[in-house]
Amino acid sequence: MDAISGSTWLWIGFSVFILLMLSLDLGLFNRKAHTIRYREAWIWSGVWITLAMVFASLVFHYQSKQRGLEFLTGYLIELSLSVDNLFVFLLIFSFFKVPSKYQHRVLFWGVVGALVMRLTMIFVGASLINRFNWIIYIFGAFLVYTGIKMFKQEDTDIQPDQNPVVRFVTRFLPLTHEYEDKKFFTKVEGKRTGTLLLLVLIVVEVTDLIFAVDSIPAIFAITTNTFIVYTSNVFAILGLRSMYFLLAGVVEKFHYLRTGLAIVLTFIGLKMLVVALGVHVPIWISLVFVAVVLLGSVIASLLFAKESDSTIHVDLPPDFDLPLLEESPENSAEPVDAPDSVESDRPNEPPERSKVTHSESD
């Protein structure tokens, strides 16, 4: 396997395209902090999915059918893992009571950090596989372990105030306990101080790093071509921001998605391990299996709905109205304010896994 797995011009061209899209996103369409409306989220989700499909067609045409199938399979896996991770972002924004008009800014810079971290992890992983071929079996065993663990783990617990990174940051970095518009830094008594929004961003970045530990080995089970690995990751991550605002109120409806992902991770982990026995699973079989399992988990979630005992209040746009989102008294709740303290207004017990409702933004 080549260290770069593609022409230098491919990497340069793709990187320029992504930087251009990110510049348009933050510099033109979202220059001013505002609440992402449901229609806007639909449009941007469609844009990123369409771009991913256009890119896939280019891979099919200019590289090969094999590479094209690898990209589609990797993209589907990464996108599904991203959707499952949306619930954790909901918990983070709920815990810190992040106003909806600032959530896009946090996710934008979170994505930028995620792109850098994942690019680093991909090149490190590719170099390790290239030098020590046997490490692919370690990745496979890790994915099987992760899949089995995901089967048993029903609840997603997150305690930002107990996170060691958060404790380290709050101990050594001066932080305010309130939001200062969309700023990550402010000045207090002439000293540069981080805002509560900066702490939220740090938590999001650390969370994504944890997610990457699962997703990077998963994509290497599909292909060791670093260009395909990175591009499938990029399109999935960039689409995640828009999908957050699109699915935030209904992500809890997909309660069987986690089971589907557990099956997928176990399957691709075994796929990596059986190579040692001389068994090679064709990429089209992997694509069909992944698509059927994930689609089946979504359909099962809608057909066999579960009720939750409690509610997570998330500040979402007032036009958020989906057939899947049940009407409830909580949906008309008043907007929440930023917490006066990061830790004082939250119990030490982990939040319960629950259905998500929204409060209308001004």
C-alpha cells in the first residue's frame, strides 16, 4: 500500500474544495450567528449528500469500480456512526444549555478540529498497517470487541463535569461561567479568558476523538487506501452538522440503530480477521450487508417504537416540526439561559437516556 494512496494533485484538489466549502459556510452563509432553521438544515444535508454521491461517481469513473464501492461502503458506515453520535452532542448541548444560535458555530469548529485529528489518525494507521501488516488483525479484534460491547451497552452516559480533560482545562484555563455572544474568548479585568462556549467546544472535540477510535479502524476494514478512507470520513463529518439540526428532535426514535451498528462493526471486524484464513469477502457483499442491516434497524425503530421516561430539553428552532416528533407540553417550554456555573446546577448522576424535545428560540 502506498503511503499516500493517490496522486498529490488529488489530495490538493480535494483539500482546496473542502476549504472553499468551509469558507463559504462560515464566511458567507453563517457569518452572523443565527438559529439554523429546519428548512436550511434540509437543504444543507441534501447538498452534502449530493456532493458525496457526485464524488462517488467520479471515483467510479476515474479510478475503478472497486474504489467506488469502497468509498460508498466507508461513507455509509461513517455516516451511520455519526448519526448514532448525534445523541451525545444533544446531551452536551443540553448539559451546558447552549443557545441554538451558537450550536452551529460549535459544530463548525468542532468539525475543523475533527478533520485535523482524523487526518492525523488515518496517516498514522496507514503507516502502521504498511509497516506492520499484522496490525490489521488487532483492528479487527478491536472492532469485534466494540461491536459486542455496543450490543450490551443500552444507555449513553455522559458526565462533562466528571471528564478528566474538562477538569484539567477548567483548572488551568481561566473560564467564565456564561456565554459572551458567539465568542470563544473574552476579557475579564484586562485578562484574556475563555467563555463557556469554549469549554463546550473542547468537550465536543474530546468526544469526537473518542468516536474516531471506533470509526477509523472500521473504515480500514473496508479499504487501506488513505485517500478513500479520508474522503469518506470528510463527507460524513461535514454532513453531520446539518444532520444534527435535521435529526436532533427525532434521533432518539432510532433506538435500534445502535444494534444495527453493533452488527455492522462485528461483521467488518470478522471480515478483517478471516483474511488470516485466506477468506476475502468481496466489497459488494460488504456494501449490501451494511446497507441492509442499517436500513433494517431504522425501519425496526419506526415499527417498534419505545417510549422514554424523561425528557432532554434542547434549544431547537421554532419551525422544527416533524411527523416523527410527538407533540407534548414540553415542546412549548421557554428558552433556557446559560448556566451560572458549569457544575453547580447539574447532579453528579449521569443523565438518563430519554426522548428529546425542544424549546423555541427567540
